[in-house]
Amino acid sequence: MKIDKDIKIGELLEMAPEKAEILLDAGMHCLGCPASQAETIEEACEVHGINVDELVEKLNK
């Protein structure tokens, strides 16, 4: 599975729940929030001040 910045967090976690740890380590502690489930990785990164390209790279390793 190739992860990009446009994938929704809920979709990512449904397909690859093990990726939650990477998101939490990056500072996204709101993974259980209903609003976060509909956000894209890029949108969440903007809110949290995280570099989206670096995070996507980590998620794809």
C-alpha cells in the first residue's frame, strides 16, 4: 500500500492500524477524535505543525 498526503486518517488506520504509532510519535494525539477520521494526513499535519513530506516518508517505510 502506497500512502500519500491525501489519504484520510480514518482510512489509513482502517487499512494499516500499526501506523497509529508513527502518527502518535509525530504528535497527532487526537486519532480517536471523530473529526480526525475525516481529515487527510496533509490537513492534520497543517493543524499540528508537522512536515507532511517527512511524515509520509516515515509511513511508507
